Amino acid sequence: MKTDAEVFIIGAGPAGLTAAYQLTKETPSVIVAEKDPQYVGGISRTVNYKGYLFDIGGHRFFSKSKEVVDLWKEILPQDFITRPRLSRIYYGGKFYSYPLKAFEALRNLGLVESALCVASYTWARAFPIHEPKTFHEWVRNQFGERLFRIFFKTYTEKVWGMSCDEISADWAAQRIKGLSLVSAVKNALANSLGRKGAKDDNGEVIKTLIDSFQYPRKGPGMMWEAAARKVEERGGTILMGREYRSMSWDADRGIWTITVRNVQTGEDEIFTARHVISTAPVRELVDSIRPSPISRLHARELKYRDFLTVALIVKNTRSFPDNWIYIHDPSVKVGRVQNFASWSPELIPEEGMSCLGLEYFCFEGDGLWDAPDADLVELAKEEIEKVGLARAADVMDAAVVRQPKAYPVYDDAYREHMTAIRLDLEMHYPTLHLIGRNGMHKYNNQDHAMMTAMLTVKNILAGEKIYDVWNVNEDAEYHEEGDAGAIEALKSERLVPRKVA
């Protein structure tokens, strides 16, 4: 039976466009449906507000994967710039360099507090919590209770909107892998003495402490706009303003029928394909499939964290060099402040001006999310002055951007739910492929999302499962020797379908 496309891709973010880009090297029979009527790139898009360009969050281009780095350069060969990674932590009315500088941290904390932190760490190492299950327990083991409360608790609970005792230890192990108090102190001393640190206890680079990165000169959206153009030049189709609604699986013919809605006309459009690659949130995807997956009740239990950015256009009277600053102070709601001029000077169209992105973490439908834009701008102006980064009177203009489902939540039950969902979908829907952050409910960085797409394309073109994309995550150490290295690093035994209870 003839289909509209060999592969239908839901979402034109980094994962979806990487898949489309790689597929159209071999076949033009690819359709991508993107809900946003204007921007590709998903959470990695670049918003244009009156000529001011800003990220939805900050997106560093750094990866240990040679394939990903090579692909970035292939898509955008002339437009990368190298930027210094500069960031600080705001806590207790003081700024701490991140990575920490030992003498600065001692001065800010004071000798007594510093000594208490060391004592707390010593106690934690002597009496560790065996098999830590929560973020709190994991960080306490690595840094001690006192440092957990100073440098982890407030910010983490702002991000997730839940207690650190409800967040899985998986998230800590994934996001701050390799970092301990010993390695942090070594790097803090190195930084204080003007030497480069950023090594863990085994001498490996710690990703959270990388001191420079590559960045497209006009923001990450530049990368994904270029990828979209090249997909269409090869004959692929990208449909903007198309919201995914549902899809049905005909097992006898091996065909998917996908329904999307044109967000401008409100009309439904129907497509058929042999393969579907989904970057849609797992909760919505599973609930929309017919016949209904037996794991749909598991999918309904998955949770997401949303956030919004208030971009303030400011007279540059109090310029600071940081790319971003983590706000650990509980007296303000803002969680992080981006300084987009430090990401790239080309994001700012006017001399003597800057653009600051204040990030507020929230849940869709709560007080912050539903607040009028004018109220959010006033809150941002008040808080940017309170933390001493700009004067409210210097704010000339502002824009608000809301981002639903920015972060898949790692609560204490997410792993059980995702295991059931994965086994169910693999057993009953063999040509449905989940990739990317929301598509796999994994807090992956952009490069990991891209790698899940690249390996999925290899599987589709090979006609069999060669790679297990679920092995791609923050802990994955990729190869430097091409496909042979990929096989060694990522090949797994074929999964034997099992019935999900």
C-alpha cells in the first residue's frame, strides 16, 4: 500500500530535525509536523523580539560525541563562535563563582561555616546512606548535609516545585555525574590559583565544569533553521503550525494513520506512514494511540515541569560577564538569569543595551503560569534589582515566553512507569520510535537528544534494531572512532518482548 511518507516525525526540535536531516540523506519520503507556526528548534529555538534574539534557556554546544559535533559543523559550518563559560551562584546576598573559587567561597561563607561544611561532609562520608533513592540522599552522600542545604536545596526545589526528598536520585547522578566535594575543592583551588580545573577524581572532564563551549553566533535556532532548510531542499516536508492529535496502528498492513490539526484553520489533516518517530511528551502520545496501549495508565502518571522566560531589554549600566547566574536565594522567585550578550554579541542589536532572561519554573495552570504578562514583567523588574544585576528604571522593554513541558519530572515512580511503557510499545508497535527529551521522558541534553535520533535513523534504514537508543543519556561515553566505536559503546542485546502486567 502506498503511504504519504515512509517516516512521519512528530516535532521539529533537535531530535526530530536531526532524524529528518539524516533520513533525507537516503530518502525524501519524510514528513515533519511541528505545532509552532513560526519557530523550529523546540526548546532550543531562538526567539526574535524586535531584533533582540534570545534562547529559551541557554544551550551550550558541547559534546563528547564526535558524531554530534561533526553533525553540528556539517549543518552550520561557518557560524560557530567559541564562548567562555562564565556563571555564578547568588546565595545569601553574595555571588559565588561557578566553578567555585576556594578562597572566594571561604571568604563568603566565613571560617566557621566553612568548617561546619567540612565536618558535615566528613560525617556523610563516614556514615553514608546506602543505595540512596532521593536527590537529597545522593547529594548528602557526595557533599554533606550542610552544603546540600546551601548550594543544592533551594535552587533544585525552585526548578522542580517539589521537595528534594521526592526527586529521584537518578536525576542527581545524571546531571552532576563525577562531581564530589573532593573534586570540587581541587577545581576550586585550581581556579583560585589561575589554573584550569574541571576534572573529576579519575582525571576526566566534568561536564558541569566545562569552561568554554561552541555557540551559533545568532543563537541555537540558527542551527535548526539551517537543518530545516536542508531537509526541504532534499525533498522532505516540514509542516508548521500542525498540532499532533492522534494515530492508529494497522498491524496487518504495518501502517500508521496520523491525525494533526492545523492550528490556524482548526481543520484536521490525515497522513499515513510506515514508521513514526515521536518527540511528543510520552503522557500525551500513549493516550492518543489506537488501539490503546495497555500501559496508558502508567503514561498518565508521568509529570512535567514548565517554565517561562521574562526577557528584559535593559540599558547596559550594570553589565556583568556571566552567561547565566543561578539564584539560590529563597526570597525571590526567579531561578536563573541569562545574560544573552555574553552568549553572543550578535544577539543584541543595539549598542549600550543588554537582554536579560529571567527564568521562572512553574506548573502549567498555576499562579505564575497564568499571571498576565504585565504582572510578570513587573515581578522580573523588581527581582532583577533586588539581586543587584540591573535597576528596574533601566528596563526599556520586555517580552514573556512560556514553555510547557520543559522538563520531564524524575519522581520516585517515573522509572517504573517508563519501563512498563517502553516494553509495551516495543512489543505491540514495532515501527513507533521514541526519541529526544520528552519523547523518552529523559532529561537529556541537546547532544543526547540528537544521538537518539541518529541511532534511530540507523535502525530504520537497516530494517532492524542495531542500537538501543535508551542507552543514550547523560552518562553515555561516546566513541571517537566512528561507527565501530558506536557499536561497542551502544549496541545491546535485542530486547525480548515481555507482557506488561
